[in-house]
Amino acid sequence: MAIGTSYPIALWRAMIGSALTRQRKGRYGHAARDLTACANANANADAAITDYGSHSTHATYTAALAEAHPRKASFWAQFP
């Protein structure tokens, strides 16, 4: 199964990236929830997703996000 078929991980990641890149502080809570949803979906989906295509795994994505946005403390404080 490909990543976009049953799991909205790519959409969540797009919304997270938009909130952080555009510094939409009012959206950080939503972005943190979306990142949590990605983590939960990814944990359940890893066994089912056989083709991530151009998308990275959740651990790789989260690490890249932390590297790109390390100073967004109000966002990271909301992500468990």
C-alpha cells in the first residue's frame, strides 16, 4: 500500500510545515496535534505502508522538522 492511499500523513505534514514555515503561532497547537496524529498513524501504518514514495518515515521527518525549526519553543512544548 502506498502512503497516500489510506493515511493522510502527507496532508498533515503539509499543514505542519505551513504553520511552522509561515510562523503562524496561532496554528502551532493544531500543528502539534497533527504531528501527534502522524506519529500515531505512522505507528499503526508502518506495517501496512510498503511504499513511502518520496516521503520519509515519521522519525526522519520529525528529526528534520526539529533541525529546521529548533527555536519554535511554543510549538515543541505542545508536542509530547
